[in-house]
Amino acid sequence: MKFYSVVFLIFALNLFADAAQVCQTSAKEIDSAKSQIKIQNIKNDRSKENMQSWLNSDFGLKPYRPNYILPFGIADSQYISHKPTVDYKNIEAELQVSLKLQVARNLFGLKEKYYLSYTHRAFWQIYIESSPFRESIYNPEGFVIFPISDKRSGLNLRSFKFAIAHQSNGQPDTKEIPVFKGYNLSKSINYFYGTLRLQNDTLLTDLTLLVPFPGSANLDDNPDIMKYLGYTQAKFTYFYNANMFTLMVRGNISSFKGAVEATYSYPFVHDSYFYMKFFSGYMESLVDYNREVTKFSIGFSFSR
């Protein structure tokens, strides 16, 4: 099974690269191709509009966070398996799919935009027998972005984002199951966060404050998670020619725990990028939120 999983992953990457190469056409050619898919003899204008939108696959979904597939990631130590008879390695693949949809705008006359988003991350132990997924993380959000026209402060403020989010790994409560010896596979958190964005030339700075939902029910699965996740985060995104660099630092000032993540991407073929990621700290994944991990991963992203 391990061999077939690796072959499948390589095949998927090659297939995407070939498809992306074929897609290296100009915007005019793409628009021309769309214009050829025309419907006729439709009397109802609303029906015609929706039918044409469906034919053109124009549903308004956009990339949100980076969409990537990282076939090779190596951590500094073996991952802990909380499932009997399963031994994980320190080498694995990682996938992320992240999309957003604008649902409203300018409700308060501030030129703000409202979105719904969904991000799915998966850690895939592709290099062991049966190739199980170590964890999948489900992360829906609802958020609004307010643009800021800052010409006086000198801080170059660009926007403020307010979001309500949920993260969970979709696992059942296993505390009472003897074979798990009191360990609970279920991990989740509901939280608000606000992000202030600043711009200085090609450098973007995002300053984030994160607050969990009030009430113990929100943290029953992992009562001390904020000790490792932290309440504050700073992310720096820098563009140099076609290169893109990011550096994220987050943490809890009182516990001195947190994480650092750095990424680098460079165009590969049309709308795909060579992608590298380095992570060191806590909460790489939900199931191991209180375990310190240092990991380097390499692969491709399909958005930045």
C-alpha cells in the first residue's frame, strides 16, 4: 500500500504540472474559450444568466490561504501515535486546500467585504504501511475586512479583519475507551481574531490578536491549548521580484511557548509554485498541540 500511495502522489503532481503547462494561455485566450460556450434560445434572462455561469464554472470561489501539496516533510523526531498497533514515522506528506467566497459588501457604507471560508489540512503518513492520515484539521471561518486609507499616521495601515473561526480534527471523545488509556483524540477550539495589516513597499505586516470563545465547553477537549497556541501573532510577507517569503511568529507571553514558521515560494508553471516550509514550535497539528516539533517540508503550492 505504501508503494501505491507514493506512486499516486507522484502521478498527481505530474498530472497537475502537465495540466498547468497546458493552461499557460493568455487571459484573452481564456476569455475567448469561455465565450464559445454560449447558450441560445433562452427566454428567461435570469435562467440564462445562471445557466451561463454554471457552464463557465464561475461560482466566485477564490483561494484563501496557500493551497499546497508537500510530498516530503521531515520532523526532528518520530510522531507519536495514540492509536494501538500504529507506529508513525518522522517523515510524512502534508496537504492543504483553502477557499473563500465573498457573500456581501458595503453593508455599513465602509467598503467592507464579508466572506465565508473553509481550510482543510491533512498530515499523511504516506511512507508507512497502509499510509494512514495522521490527522485532518477542519477550519471554517466567517470574516469581514474593512479597508483603511491611512495617509497621515505613517504606519501605512491598509485593512482590519475580524473573524469567527472553528478548528477541530473530527475525532471522537476517547477518554473513556480503555485502549486509549485516558487520552482524548478529539481536539477543537472556537475563537475570534482580529488582524491589522500594514504595508511598507513590498513588505506586508499582519498583527493578530486571538481570543477563544468564553466558557469551559469550548476547551473541554484541550483545556490548556492557549498555553501553546498563544494570543498574539505577527506575520511578515515580503515580495522580491518573483520570490515570496513569509515569516510567522506566535506565542503566549506568560508561558513562553509558541511557534515560528517560514515559507518560500517561486513560480514553477502557470499558477503553481515551488514551495518550502520550515516550522518550529507547538501546535503544528491539533492532536499534538502540546508537543514541540521542528519540521522542514518541500513541494508545490497552487496559490500563495
